[in-house]
Amino acid sequence: MIDYQSVFGRPVPRAWGWPVAGGGRAPHVEGGELYAGTSSQLCGLFPFAVSSGTSVRGVPIGRHLLTAEPVGLDPAEWLRQGLVSNTGVWVQGQPGIGKSAIIKRMITGLVAFGGAAVVPGDVKGEYSHLVEALGGSVWRVGRGLHSLNPLDSGPLRAELAAAVGSAREQLAETVRVRRLTLLEALVSIVRRGDVDVTERRLLGCALDAAVRAGEYSATPAEPLVPDVLRALGEGSEQLRSIAASPDVPGYHRAVRELVNTLALLCDGTIRGIFDRQSTVTSDLDTPALSLDLSALDDDDDDALAAGMLCSWAWSTAVIDGARVQRHPDRPQRTVAVVQDELWRALRVAPGLVERSDRITRLNRHRGVISFQITHSMDDLEALATSTDRAKARGMVARNATLILGGMPEQELDQLRRITPLSDGEAALVTSWAASPTWVGGALHPGRGKYLIKSGERIGLPVSLRLTPNELALYDTDGVFAASDQAGRLAATLAAAG
């Protein structure tokens, strides 16, 4: 090899080529001309246009699939930065893509940042291990387990007793509206039909009577559904006036259907779960809380829907109570609320979409991040009435952030009525959808892949990789894995003779 520095006595810039025949040697290189243009004008020269850089602030949820940049997600921080208008998050995708995995990553990260996680109505019990690992509390609701009083005001009860003046009136009205709305929802679930205007007034009057009886008793206690039923049966003058039946026999005939419906809450298939005082306690100083309803998963839809609505109401009371009790010098704590499988509660009876929204409505200024999870828009399109379906679509649209996993084209057609999706984004999401084949032994092609959408911005395609500890905590296929291991063990023993 020739040492050109020793030959010429100085370093030779290689940018000028090699000083040999055919080496491209040039004594002078002209400066290049600089031109500027938009990606639309120069797309043929540089067709690799991508969105602007991603934010790393928030819980790390993976890397950008196109740029490999780390992506962080924290709806509360995005709200503070003015990127979103609220902290609601809608999560949708086929089974098997890892919807619960990304939510569990978010829960873990937000708790690590000093927040709290509340999982009301955990139908499958799949969040229990994580909540316990985070040092939180898991309450298992069911027959022979913990009970949940639908009319329990939770920590707001102590605040109501201590409040005075207009603050007490406002808090008392909040508690009453929530109790009455939940009571109407339970009646709708049991009868699979709506509550009429007269019945609403009767329930409100009977509820007020039950509350007064509990306050003035020797041992003050929260009202129960049997207390409301007893007040209806006694038929005060005010109740008879509402029913337009001044005589007692006429009154009992007028309220017979409502009385029998409430009686089913105490004597029917869900007896012993929602007709007793609550045995769960609320403490938002813990990192996480969960109401495990997996014991009701094998029951009919009535019991499960009632359990989900009651647990949603309970969690809202817990969050409200923590906000009221917060010391002025202490910073507000971010709370993440997870509503998984919400369609299973909303489909049971008409009007539950509106009532559930009223029960769980939490202002963005209260520091609440809500995650609502479902498999398909068809789940919401299957609701009882066109009014419910329209309200359900509005519920989706009110979430400022969408996390979309793999899904077929027809699903995206429905989503496009709610949020804009470019052809490229749609093609990406549909490419993650499971193919209709019978080939086994392969993971879902979209597992761990999500498109983060917010408003008109270009979506962020993200790939989530779980750590070994997360793989153990977030596994939702544990039952099937255990069955496979048991099957392999049985086959081995059989082969051994």
C-alpha cells in the first residue's frame, strides 16, 4: 500500500479521490447548491416523510416503529402541555394484541411517578396480581366474599358530616344524585327495561326516607336497598301523593311492579351481594385499589352488570373523597381509573350508557386519567336502543387519546366516524390484524403494536416490549398455559406407562 503522505509530504484528503489512474482525483471541488422544498414537492426524491419527534415525557410505552424514538404517554402531562383537551383514553383492538398489557404498563409507571391506580369491576381478576405487587389492596366481591352496598357514600360520608352551609348542601346533593342514579340503574338491570318518571320520583322519595331513618337511628348507618324497599312498602303520605293513590290498597297496586323489582335485588339471583353493608374499605393512600368481580363472571349478565356499575360508583366516591380530604399544602395526586370490558355492563338494559356516565363522570381538573377498554365498536353498536348507541359513540369521541391495536378494515370504517385516520394509518392498523387462517403456533401479528392517536395529529405507531418481570405479572393466558402444562405432563405420564 502506498503511503501518499510520505510521497507528497502532506495528508491527502480522500474526498478528492485517489491520485492514481481511475482514482477520481480532482484538484478542486465546487461547492454544492442548496435547494429547499416541501415533502409534497420533493416526495419522489425523499419519500420517507414521518411525523415530528415524539415526546419522551410520561410512562415509557415502547419505541416508534419508524424512527425507533422512545415514546412516553401521560395524559395528565399532555393536558398540562396543551396537547390534549382531556385525560380520557379509549383502548380498542382484537383479543390477543395486548390491550391489558399496555394498560398495566401505564398503571405501573403512573404509580411509580407517585400516582394511584383504581381498577373497579375487574371482571376476569387479571389486574389483581399487579395491584398486589404494587403494594395495593384487592377486594374480591361475591357470595361468601366481600359485599358492596350500592348506596354507600364511602369516604364522602365523613366529609358530609363535617361540612356546613352551602358546602354541605352541595356535597349532600352529589351523594343523593349518585345514589339515585345507581338505584335506577339497578332497577333497569333487573327488569331489563327503563324506569318511568313516576318510579323515579318514588325511588327518590323512598331513598330520602331511608337516609333519614339511618341518620336518626340509635346506630347511624348507610342506607341499604332493603331500607328503600321498606320505605316503599310503608307508603308515606308523600309516596301515596306521588303515586296518585290516596288509599293504601290503591297505592300498593300502583307500586307493585317497582316493589317486586327491588325485592329481586334482595331475594333474586344477586341476593347477598348488594343488599348488605359494604365490607370493603377505601384508602387512596395506597398505591392501587381493585374490586375483583371474577367470582361473578359465571353468573348471568344481571349480576355482573350490577357488580360493575356498583364498583364504578364506589370508585368514584373514593376518588371524590380523596379530593375533598386532600390537604391544601399537598399536591394533587394523579389517579388512573381502568374500565375494562365495559360493554358487558352497558348492553344489559336500555339507558345504562347515560346512567353509567352520570355515575362515573369525573372532571379532568380532579387529576383523573380514565382508560376505557373494549374489543370492537360492534360491542357498542349492539346496545339496546339507537339512543344508547349514539351516546356510546359520543362516549368514545369524548376521549382525547385513542390507543388502537390490530383490527380489520370494517372496524376502522366505524372509527373513522369518530376520529380521522389517514390511509397509511389505516393500512398499518389492519396489517396488525390476525389473518383468517388455521395456522397454529404463532403469536398474534399485532401483539405489542399500537397506534396512538389524538385529534388531527399523525398517529404514533409504537412497539411495546415487556420486561421478564412484566411478562410474569401481565400474563392473561396463565390459565391456558397451566392447562397446556398439565396436558403435556399427563401425556408424558401416559407414554411412560
